[in-house]
Amino acid sequence: MAEQLISTCAHETLPESYVRDAAERPRLDEVVPDAHIPVVDLAHPDRAAIVSQIGAACRSHGFFQVLNHGLPAELMEAAMAVAHEFFRLSPEEKAKLYSDDPAKKIRLSTSFNVRKETVHNWRDYLRLHCHPLEQFVPDWPSNPSAFREVMSTYCKEIRELGFRLYAAISESLGLEEDYMKKVLGEQEQHMAVNFYPKCPSPELTYGLPAHTDPNALTILLMDEQVAGLQVLKDGQWIAVNPRPNALVVNLGDQLQALSNGRYKSVWHRAVVNSDRPRMSIASFMCPCNSVVLGPAEKLVGDASPAVYRNYTYDEYYKKFWSRNLDQEHCLELFRT
């Protein structure tokens, strides 16, 4: 299976199966530089100010960067280092983990959903389920030798940060501080360690095309040396430049639904470049599969009727994976 991975060798030309139609290409020359990206300092002494800033960012952008978030810089560096080590392993070693089955909880794969898509994306990724850790870690890669220990520690820290962010987001909507955490149930957590190799023709393809995330909250550790994340704001693509020791937070579809459409699940994409490979580690906070989701009752009334019907996360997730990544917003299928 190793030949499926694009990280196993250098490419002089872009294979035809990665070339987008002219109308679907990234048009990199039209991308706006890092423009007014919200940044929230979680160490600000005024809690009300933090909540207000997060609420404003959720309304206007659906994403923001956080500083002083509590994750040690050394841990973030170690996570990126061990991720790079993994993707430098031999093709034979990596092939042991390869699978194109989207239902498999721990797998190395490529693109997005190679079983369905007609045009591929310039990405290999390691997908790991992370909660409960003791259940999944024994099946994680044992090579590199530090992988399990470093990534386990990173996952635990990210989960705690996610719950702190839920509290602020809940408060910013005028809900109880523990509303999000309670309504989302015993949450799953998974991670995508994304590797975007150097690309011979970055203007013709994507690392990942425009999409929203189906989960509740995504926390992204970006490569500080190589930019690639772009978000859609008012019809324009904005480049998100890495900040030292920052994490990027973006709302997933479930928080847009819970907020009754007040907050945005942001359209974002990953572009690639011809100079350097790029790495990112995306951590996804996901509702319990059986939990019933929909607009918070407190946010629904005569002046603001429910935008979305109730549904289970299992129903939503299956619908999301049955489509192509860049189709219409999956939430549109759940409108009242």
C-alpha cells in the first residue's frame, strides 16, 4: 500500500489525478495576507474581556488564534518533531498502518477519501483516536519510540484546553459555563497529523480544498516555518500566518448548530508550496455519537426560531463522510 502515499518519494511533476479543473484552483495570487485575524490572550487578567473577545471572533470569523493557552512550548515542539520523524520512516514501515477505510480509527492514509473522490489532495495524514487514551494508545505507532508518550501528553493538554474554550464560548452566548461540555456528552477526541510534501505545481491543487469541520471544536498546531492555512471571510481567502507558540481554534459545524447560527463554522483550506514540506497537527473535539444536537433552547424564540432540526452526531457524521469534502455545507442538510 505504500505506493498510495505521496510522502514516500519526491515528485518532479504533478500526477494528473491531483490537477483541479481551472475553475476550482486556489488562485493563490488573489489570497489576502494575514488580515485582522483575531488573537485572544488567555492569560488576560479580565475574564469578561476574554469571553467578549472569543464571542466576537466566533461571530465574525469562526476562528481565532490563542496565546498563553497553557500548553508548554517544549511540548508543542516535541509533538511537531516526532510527527516529522514519523513521516521520515521508510515506506515499508509506514505501509503497516495504511488504510483507505474512513471508519478505521487509527490509520495512515492520503488525500481525504480516496474511495470516493475523483481528484486527490496533496496530503498524507495519520489519523489517531485519542479518547479514552488507554484504549487507543496501544495501537498507535511504536516507531518513533517517543511517539506514544509525546502525543499522549499533547492530547491530554489539548483536551483540557478544549474544555476551557467551551466554557468561554458558552458564556459568550449567555449560556451556563458548563453548557457545551454537558450537552456534547462524553466526547470523543481524535487527531490528524497532516503532512503536505513539496508540490511541483501548487497552483493546480490543494492540500485540502475548502471545507468546514463536522465536529464541535478544532485546535490546530501549525508549522511555524511554513504557512498554508487559509480561511474564507466575506468572500475572500485570507492567509493565516503562524504566530510563535500560538494555537489556531476553529469552530466546527456542531457549535454553529448549537448557537442557532449565531456563530460560524468557518470554511478553510490548506494550500501547498514548491519550496518546503509542511506539517500540522489538528485535534478534534467531537460530541458523543448518540447525543442529540440542535440549537440551545435558550437561543430559540419568536424572534429567533430554530435554524436547524435536532439530530444525533452519528447521523451527522455519516452524512458528512458520504459526501465529497468540498460540497455544500453539510449543515444545510439539517435546516428546519
